[in-house]
Amino acid sequence: MAHLLSVSCSLNISAGSRSYSKPLNQCAISSVSLPISKTPLKRFTFEAKRSRKCRTIYMTAVSMGQEPRVQPGSGSNQTSSEASVPKKVMVIGGDGYCGWATSLHLSKKNYQVAVVDNLVRRHFDHQLGLDSLTPISSIHNRIRRWKSLTGKDIELYVGDICDFEFLSEAFTSFKPDAVVHFGEQRSAPYSMIDRSRAVFTQQNNVIGTLNVLFAIKEFGEDCHLVKLGTMGEYGTPNIDIEEGFITITHNGRTDTLPYPKQASSFYHLSKVHDSHNIAFTCKAWGIRATDLNQGVVYGVRTDETAMHEELCNRLDYDGVFGTALNRFCVQAAVDHPLTIYGKGGQTRGYLDIRDTVQCVELAIANPAQRGEFRVFNQFTEQFSVNELAALVTKAGQKLGLEVKTVSVPNPRVEAEEHYYNAKHTKLVELGLEPHLLSDSLLDSLLNFAVQYKDRVDPKQIMPSVSWRKIGAKPKTVQAKVK
């Protein structure tokens, strides 16, 4: 969540919703001036005027009339056991790529869901002149459409979790049994554009997560935190990557310690700080937490987002927010060479977005114990960039696409050829049934990209952010002229 969104801090409550005891004052959070330039990156000015009292909350009524189900994953409390499935789940960052798909999936599984978001991810697109490949509806229209299709309500709290007063009111109103925390600036390239975005990423992510931890301590001490981390915290060590912890023997003594972190951007560093803060509060306060170190996510459709065009998820293909496989499929669809950074030996863990929502549900249904800090490596397969390019080339040729590849200078500071073997067994042991990358899935993703190829802006495909040339002054790309 963030402080960049300009909104009116009024309370809009639909009929039948609960009300707050405190009035919400009108205030301005921030204003942003984005001058148009003739160069890819140009300075913009950012002024923030924010009152401590400022917050925005939008709520829709919740009426869960479904019959309770007792099997795991139903969202209904089973027994008085500590391991019973939580019913009320707050999804922070629920308007984003992974958050929206997760919110719908949990709602369909009969969890009571509340989305908390300040909608700043949409604002980033305006800042940088970007757009999703897919047209995405407003969060209000999304939730209304979900209600009309399923009869299920999703509560919506629009505001900034870096504002603890807002977060406190959301917590005390909704009273979550579990919090799924997607609400962070999630792009490594975005964090490396300039000083202001590096600072924003660290402040937004670390302080926002700290606020969530304090909210759990103050208002829901038994609440289970499911935090979306990243495999990027580990870096690319020349030994196997364990799930969160490693047992070592040194000078004749043995201990199990947190796995060493080798973050490769200001974004990844913020996630490392999050992990340390969460681990400490589990030990000091008895918080229960699961850190899902997620790999690179691909795909766009889940069973729920495919139900109606207004539920469609975003799909990023640009050099700032787009992930490797999604970017390659879009590049193939518009006859652009697949852009391989450097030698292309960079290897990472990958997973289908359908497995993202499945992993989150498994973590919620099997909560950590009080005081326990768990780490699950959340991915299903490992690929190098070259391997992904070869798979997309083969799939594209079957569809009649002439797919080519090109090596471009690597904008990142990273090893381009390295050992990589990460463990990922804990979620499988909990019941994960992965959707592995197949020819049919690649065909589907390529066809999806072809369907919306008229929305592609070729100028956004090539990387424009350099790790070595990070600037001090705020910048923005040239606005698109339609």
C-alpha cells in the first residue's frame, strides 16, 4: 500500500453495512504532477500532504447465507481445534494481480473475504505510461459483478495500511481470522528507477508490514498472517536453497538458522526486512505467521476470473512489471523478438497463478501455531530464461507465429549462469496439486495474448531501468498519445 494515491477521505457505506464510531474527515492524501517529455524517462514532481487522520474506507455489506461446509478448504470453522479453518480472511492488496485472483478464489470457497487496497498499483501505470494487456474493471465494478454472479459479498476497505489508524479501523471492523498480505510494491525494476522509488518501496513495504504486525498484536492476537515473500530473497547461492532455514555445523557445533539472504534489488531487500520483522514478532509476541517465498508467477486466468470479462485479471508485459513468461508470450503474439537478458542462464522457480491461489488457501487452512514462523517455498518448476524462450518458440510455431529471440544487454546486476536448486516440498505435503507448464497452457496463454495484441504498446517492451544507472531524481516515461 502507499501514500501516492489522491483520494477523497469520505466514508461510503452501502445499505446494511456496519458503521464506524469515529467520523472520517475530508482530507487530501497527495498530489502528483507528471509532465510529458520527449525522452523515455523524465523528471516528475511529487508532493505529499497527508494528515495523520486521513483515511478512506469503502464497505459493502456481507451476507454469507451459504450452508457451512466442514471439509478442509471450505472456509467454515470445523472444530474448536487450533487448526480449524479460519472463516474471515482479509486480503491486503486484493486489487492486484495475485491478490484479485486470491480474493475471488477464497470467496468461492466460502471464506468471508475483505479486500484492503489503496489502488496505488493502478496509479503506477499512470505514472509510467503503462497499461495492462487486458482491460480491467474498477475494483467497485469487479466486486459488484462477483456479487451478481455468485451471490457472495466481498467487503472493500480503500485506504493505506501505512496509515495505522485506517488499518486499525479495518481490523476492528472486519475482525479477520487470517490476513493474506499482498499489499506491497512488488517490482524490482520499479524499485531501481530512482531514489524516490527506492525509498518509497522500502518505506511502503517495511512500514506497511510492521503496521500489519502491530494490528494483529493489538486487535487479533490469534490471527494468522500469510505473507507473500519472494524466492528472490535467497539470491543464487552455489548450494541448494532450503525452505527458510538451514542446519549448519561450525567449529564442531550445530544449529538451525535462517537461510542466508542475498537480495538483488531494493525491492528484494524490503522483503528480507519483512521476513526479519515477522520472525522477530513471532518470537516476541507469539504471532503465528507463514512466509510464502513465491517464485515467478505466470498466466492470467483462474476459474473465477474467467467467469466474466469484468472479473478479468491484469496481465503486465512491460519491462517494469511484466514477468518473464507473460512477457515472452505477449512479445510472440505481436511478432516482437523474445528479449533475453544477457546470456539467459538465469534460473528461477515458476508457478501458474492458479497454484498461487491454491497455495494461499492451503496455508490458511493449515495455520501456523502461536509463535511459529513458517517458510514455504512457493513454486512448482524451475526454468532458465533460455528454456522459457525455447518453450514459447515451440508453442508459437504450432500456432503459426514466427517467433525469434534476441539477446539484449542485461539491465540487472545478477549472475547469468549459475547453480540453482531450491527445495519446495512443504506445500506439496499439505496437498498442493500443481498445474505444470504444458503445451496446452502455453497455447492458451499465447492465444490470450493474440486476442488482446491490439492493446500492446511496443515501446513498453524493452527494458528501460538499469541497476547500474539508477538515478537520484524522480522520473517518468513519456505519456502515451492515443
